[in-house]
Amino acid sequence: MHRTSDFDYPLPPDRIAQEPLPDRAGSRLLVLERATGAIRHRLFRDIGDLMAAEDVLVLNTSRVIPARLHGKRETGNVAEILLVRELPDRTWLAMGHPGGKLKPGRTVRFGSDSAVEIIEMLGGGLRRVKFLGSLDARATLEKYGEVPLPPYIRRPAGPADRERYQTVYAEHEGSVAAPTAGLHFTPELLDALRAKGVAVVALDLHIGPGTFKPVEVDDLAAHVMHPEPYLIPPETAEIVNRAKAAGRDTWAVGTTVVRALETAADERGRIRPGAGETGLFIYPPYRFRAVDRLLTNFHLPRSTLLMLVCAFGGNERVMRAYREAVEQGYRFYSYGDAMAVL
């Protein structure tokens, strides 16, 4: 029985990448073989060497929205709103800071043309807000929004982050965090994989702020994930299912792809296409039905993301690989280096 404390590790603060590398594919790649625990050190641009023709590479094409809005309350004091996603009635799910001050009926103004009113408190730090003024939500984000860099990047988001904190294949807006395993791919690298015979397919899982929510209970079963919407196109499901039937490997680019595929998989690992929501929390022990290979970044201690990787690669082996990554000077977290678990 695993406890949250089993997923802790020491990390010197200077190992947390504050800036991306100039070359996306120039990141280092730690390769962990699940069967033996063997560790190899490569570069991300060599990822094709690990893949076979007719393997399937599944990308999350969700696009990060400039979801962080800085404004002022009626008192003139500053406030921050982080949009999570639009609701069917055109209000928005959001988080706010300072949380205790942003109660129903209060407003946060971003400029003379836009503000939000707090409508309802929903628990878990979430609230429902509606936009006021001449600008709707999209126009407000375009004018006032900031890229929602994670809290461990201790600098303001700059203009370059609008492009760099986004995969080169991002299409459909809806995430408040990048699917960071995909940040290492370049168009040229994807073309080379296709030329090799790898099937490159896509799904969408719109990432919410729950991706950063620490696990605050020691009993993992008591942790609740924020649900996130996903969409698996019929073509993606068909190609993954065909590969599984032929004994080929399905590669998930990131923990978001893992959660979408595993949520949509039946007992035999066949993927059901369509839209849904997932609150799936994967931690050891877990039997993976759909995913054979995992590409991922290095994750925070005690996080649900690290727990998923440990479920896939084996707790002791993954934690040993993390210790080696620290010793070898790997760069950690969103703008950091990558890991392949085979």
C-alpha cells in the first residue's frame, strides 16, 4: 500500500528549469527500461531510435489559453483570476487570488472594457464567474491575458512564452497548462517519425489547474482529481486499436494522453472514441490497458503526475531514475528535460 510520502525526493532549486532551451529537440532524454530497470542517457532528437515502424505516437493537441488575468477589486487592491474552462451557460470556472476576498457579488476589473463578477463558490478553490463589459471572455484574454506559467517558474511570463509554452502541434484552445512532454517535438522530428512509418495521431485533453494540485492526504485513495474534458477522434481510436491487434506499441506523449486513453479503454484495451470527462487518478498498483510506452517530463514530488509515472514504470525504478537524473544534472519540470519509459 503506497502512501503519498513514498513519492517524495529532494531536488536542488537550481535544477528547476526557468527558461526553455533554444532548441526544442535538444533536451536530454533519460530512457528507463521497465523490465530490467536499466537507464540510458540520450537526446530527445534521438527518440526515433526507440520506435519501430507501425508504432503509434499519440499527441495531445490541446492549446494553452492566456488564462491568467491580473486586475483590481472594488477596493483598488490587486487580484488575480485564473480561468479554467467555459461552462455551457457562458459563465466560466475559475480560481482566484486572494481567495478569501473573491466572494459572490464581488468584481475584478481588468480595464475599462472588461471585468468579471464572482457568481458562486464551488469548493476546492473553484468559483463560477461571468464577464461584464464590452469585451467577452475571448477578447479579454487576447487583450489582458497572460500565459499561465506554473508557480515553480519564478519569473513573469514574457512574450516568448506565448509560443514556447505551447506544442508546435497545438490546435484546440482549452488548457491552462501545456502538455509539457510534447514541448520537445519539432515539425522536422515529427516528419522524420512519419517517414519511418510511425503513425502520429491526436486527441485533446484540456488540462485544468488540478494538474498542479498537490496531494495533501497521505492516503492516496482520499485524493480527488478535478475532472478534465477530453475528445478522442474516431480515426485515433481506430489506429490505436488496429496497432494493439497487430501487437504494435502505443506511445503516449505525456500523462494527459495516458489518462485520456486509459479512461476510454475497455478491459481488452480497445479505445472508445468520443467526448467525455476524466477524473482518473492513476497510482500504483494500476493495470494499464491501452498504453505501452510513455514519454514524459520530470514531475514534482508528491504529485499525481509522478504517481502515474511510478504506476507505469514501477515505483522503485522510477524513483531511482529520478535520483540519477538529479545527480546527472537534468533540468526538471515544464521547461526541463524528458524521460522515456519503455
